[in-house]
Amino acid sequence: MRKSERLFQLVTLLQGRRTVITAQALAEQLGVAVRTVYRDIQALILSGVPIDGEAGVGYRLRAGFDLPPLMFQSDEITALLVGSRMVQAWTDPDLAQAAKQAETKILAALTPEMLIGVARLPYRIPVYESGVSGIHRLLRKACEGRQKVSVTYRDINGQESTRILWPLGMVGWGDHWTLLAWCEKRDAYRNFRFDRIQDILLLPDYYPVHPLRNLEHYLNDVIGIGDVQKPG
């Protein structure tokens, strides 16, 4: 967790208390050492956050203090919430939970008038059980860790084959996801639809960083659509 996020959570925890809370209790909730809490409390006090208390006794946020609201435009709120709900509906349980938590933080920062607008949003994105959610999570972790996978795949003609793959990236097409991978069997890039993967196994082997075997190289130099957006 980055320090800025930790400081925000620390203030949030203090806001929810009417009595003092010890540094030990704060450390346990934040998952950090007590000395880190002491440093963070001092940093907040120096930045003007009115925290009363002392080490060994406990801390309390002075009454009347509130964090300044995040300034979102109406369309920005819509974009963030629609994106969050798409993640919840179309990815994996871990990302879905993270999206829910992010949505809670966004809603907590809105004014009552903004919340009325949120309630009137026309978008509805049903969340339903998907047979590929487990595959999505495994492949996401494999891409992030550059870990090889073995898959049994059924192609459009119903033919099955087993491949050892380097998972390079996941591409969302609206109605389905595909994995871009380097296929050791074909010694070439191949795309695999999640819903046609019959079996998948995460292998203990890792693939190296390769200048001619990666997502950007495929998009930019192989198929020439390098303007495909990625987060950040």
C-alpha cells in the first residue's frame, strides 16, 4: 500500500471513532508496524490534520474535521461507476472485489446532489456467474508474473490440442475475452478465446522478457493497432 493511500485510510479510521484508538489497533487494521502508525500520525499533524492524543494512550480526530471532497464532474462519475461495474461483471472475483471497494470510496466522496444523479444513471450491467472467471484470474496472474501455462484448447472446428503458452496479455472484445500468447508448439503468436479453453494448468516455469514476444510488439508491429488503450 502506498503511503498516500495509507494516510487516507488512517484518517478514515479516525473519522469513524468517537473515542480514542490505540496505535496498536490502527496498525492491526492497516497491516503495518506500530512505528509506521506513529510516523504517519506525525505526518498528518504536520500537514494540518487536527489529531489529538499521544503515543501509548491513543488518538482521536478532533470534532468537525473532514477531508475535502474529491471534485468529480458528472461524466467522470458516470465513467468511473460504469467501468467499476463492468469489472465486477466481466473479470474475476479478486478484481470484482477491488472494484466494489473503489466504488465505495468514490460514493463516499460525493455530495448528496451527486448521489441523486448516481441513482438515476441509466446503465445496468448484470453480474452473473461466469464459467471463465476462474480462467480470467489465473491468466491475469500468469500475465503479471510471466508464468507459463498449459492449456487444452478447442478451436472453432471443435479440434482439441494441448499447448504450452507464454501469456502476454488479455484483450476484451465486449462479448468475450481472448488471451494473446506466444505458443511454444507453433513458435508464434496465437490468440485463444477464454470460453474455448477446456483445461488450464499454471506451470512452475517462467518465460523471459523478450523484445519480440510481448503485447506491445504484437499490437504495434504485427497487427498495427498500437493505439489500443491500456489502463494508466
